[in-house]
Amino acid sequence: MNAIELNNITKTYRTKKNVVTAVDDVSFSVTEGEIFGLIGPDGSGKTSIFRILTTLLLADKGIAAVLGNDVVKDWKAIRDIVGYMPGRFSLYQDLTVEENLEFFATIFNTTIQANYELISDIYVQLEPFKKRRAGKLSGGMKQKLALCCALIHKPKVLFLDEPTTGVDPVSRKEFWEMLKRLKAQGISILVSTPYMDEANLCDRIALIQSGKILEIDTPQKIVNRFDKNLYAVKSKSMFNLLNDLRAYSKTESCFAFGQYHHLVLNEEQPDLNELKTYLQNHSELEINQIKPGIEDRFMRLMKKPIPTLP
Amino acid sequence: MNNEIVIKTDKLTKKFGDFVAVSEVTFEVSKGEIFGFLGANGAGKTTAMKMLIGISKPSSGNAAIAGFDVYKETEKIKRSIGYMSQKFSLYEDLAINENIILFGGIYGLSDSEIEKRRSELIAKLNLQSEADKLVGSLPLGWKQKLAFSIAIFHTPKIVFLDEPTGGVDPITRRQFWDMIYEASHNGITVFVTTHYMDEAEYCDRVSIMVDGVIKALDSPAGLKKQFNANSMDEVFIMLARDAKRGE
């Protein structure tokens, strides 16, 4: 049995003037014990998918199930077996750390002690602040508390909606290490993030844009499907270089990627010498062929035209 | 980039009672530079930035922003800078044109200057058919591009960006950085705070703050070399993992 299964799920929202399709015919499944990542920007439909799967929102079309329980018919059973950490901090700001945890344990007819084992390595970091109000915690600490509260009833499937947004790199790294330990205990995890670098930490990912799934696979296979040579180019003047590369007749796409610009040419066997001649006015020029990342692949799948400079 | 210094701090410090939020921070930023200001949660970034933009008085030390003193010339500082944050930037229930006119007026541009720059901006962003629509109806990516354009509408010397590109799609994010590069090319200094290390890679230089102190300051390439790391993420984690604060 799959931990999560969606078949042709569609969700639209109506405003006075128009209809927005937030989730557009989405199908995927998450196997038991898997960390599955939903990778996409704000507004791509991630949160709607989470809310449908956690029985908080009804889809317009399609069927979905969590561990074999239908999200419409068996909503009560689902609520007992899932943990949900919404994107927005949703604990009680004016209860203390300890009171929040106690509260969630009580709601699920359990106690902190009964499942302490599952949260112990996260909770030890929170323990020094257990008398502090949740609203007064830092971003990283809030996130740890929210995870503890989502775990306190020992769920079988965990739903984490953008758990690392706004959290610093050290806390983010610790968070992903915690997810691996939870996976090792047999918990299936659906996690969303707008940050492509976190995609590599998932077993499989779905890239999502405007409510549509662009691709589903392991991060490695997704990257391998990048079908062109990719070049990292830099020079002393990165702004002029960007303009020049975009104006080059054989450029298919060129995007700023920090220290380098990532360039795709529209030929099978590009002549780099020709490119170097074209860029001869640039000092400290460097052109290297590189391996693409998830973000490169995502941008190719988005199939937007080359952006014009503002 | 040239050697004109537009931000200069010397042992800038902010205390709240016994708590030293920012401790003797000293650095310089040149005209047209893209400067990344990084730090863990609670490191003191926001406190430092508030002093730089003239809304929080330092406890000790000195700083000059666009040549103006952070103790005595805060009004002049505010006129010389632009500011954009991810959380609040524009009035959602005003139209695009109305937001532009409002901010142009706040920064003291004349009506004719506002009108000239407004029509240029609308044309540049290709928003002709949306210009009278409410900002709230725009997609997030457009809001951010517009917010940045409005932050530099009065051609400030420095623009402060507080976590500017969270949550947008990768292509829109690139378009946003294209605009930052262009601003920098035109001589506007860009001061960016961010949690996201791939964003740090776009900066000419970055500083990393830990527990109120600047622990490292160099170009991204220089920092990676210095810490023998493959990415800015690794550099950051090496520096910040022993942070005492964060709660």
C-alpha cells in the first residue's frame, strides 16, 4: 500500500471575477517510508495539495488516499494517523513550549511521555526554553516545536509544508537530519519547499509550477534528463556579460547563477572558440562545462522565453 | 564599482541593557557594490541594519551612510536610501500607478519628475495594461520586481533589501537579480540580507555575522577558498554552527 496516493486531483478557487486553478489534474504516489519532496514556488499549488491530503479541503475532482484511507470518506481515520505542520506557524503563541506540546498530546488522547522517544532528540534542544511562550521563540526553535507537536501522537505519515522557509542554514541542515531519522523509524514524509537545493535531500521529488506537475523522479534522474551541454561563464563585468551572452546568436538561454552565468547554446556541438572570440572584450573570462542542477532542469521545464533585461 | 565609500562603520555597537546585540562591527561598502549581509537567526542583522538606515541609535561606535552620520543626520540618510523587504513593500489596495506616485511624493520628487519616471518605469516593466490595477492582484514575482523598482525610484545612493527573493520561481528570481545587477551597474549600492546562501553567491562581497560579531568578510570565492569549502552554505555552517544565540 502507498502512504499517499493522488489521482487526477483538481482544485479551483473562485473569486468575484475569475476562477483560479490551484491544482490542475495532479497525480502522484508516495511509497511507505519515503521522503517525497514537492518542489515549486509560491502559488504553485503545494499548500492546496497538503490541505486536500490532510482532509482540510475538498478537491473539485479526482481521488486521494492516505494509507488506503479515502480523503473524503475516511477523513476521521486519516486525522489520527497523520501529522501536519502547516507553512504558517500555527501553534498557540501565548502558550509555553511545554503547554503547546501537552495540548497536542491531549487532543490525540496521548501523553508526552508515551511518545517521548520519537521527539527526544528534537525536544532536548527545546527543553531549556520549555517555559517560554511559543510566540517568543526564534524561527528555528518555532520550527522544531511545530515538528514536535506534529509528531507527538506518533503519526504514520508526516506532512510538512515549507518547514524550512525563513530558517537559517544551520537550522535547516539540522531539520533535514531529523527528517532522515524519522524516515528511519518508518514514517513516510511529504515535504514541500521553494528551495531547489533541498530537493537533493529527498528520495523522490515532484517539480510543480502553476498547479501542474512538471516531472516526478529521483533528484538524480531529473538532473540527468537535462538534454544539453551547460556552461558556467564568468568575467570581470557580470552585468555586461549577461547582456552579451543573451545577445549572442547561438544562445538558447542564459541565467545569472551567482558567481557564474549558466548558458545553454542551441547547437549540438557548440564551437566554444567562436564564443570566446565573441566575448574577447571581456577580461578574466572563464567558460567551463558543468553538471546541471535541479534548478537548471526546473527552468528548462518551465519553458519560458529568455527574459529580456528590464 | 569604484572606490567611493558609501557605507562606513567603525566599531558600531548596539546594546539593550546588558545584552550586546551588535558588537563593534566595522566594515566599508563601495559605490555600486552588491554587499551581502548574512547571519543566523538572532545574530544581530536586523539590529545592525536598523542603525544603518537611521531608525535606531547606536550605543557606541560610528557610521556614515552616503556620507551622513547615523547619530545626527538620520533624516538625510533616509532620503539617500531605498528599502525593500519581502514582508511589506507596497500598498496592496492601491493601484500600481498610485503606489509609484505615493512613494515618489514621499521621497520629495516633483510632480513632473514623478510623471516622467513613472511612465518610463511602466514601459520598462511592460505593465502598461496593468498600471491601474491594484497591486494586490499581481503575482508575487511581479510584486517583488515592482517593489524593487519603487525602492530605487528616487535614485537613492544605497538600496537595502531584506530577504528579497523568497518563494518566487527560479526564472522570476533571475529576473529580479538582473534588475539588481542593473542597479549596481548604474552606481546604486545594494545591501542585501538573506538566509539563502545561493543568493549570497550573487554578491560582490558578503559578511557573515555570528552572535553580534562579523566573523568573516570577503568575496564568495574568497570565503570558499579561505574555509576550504565548496559552497557558501558550507562556509556559513562552519562559522555559525557554534553560535550561542539563536533562541
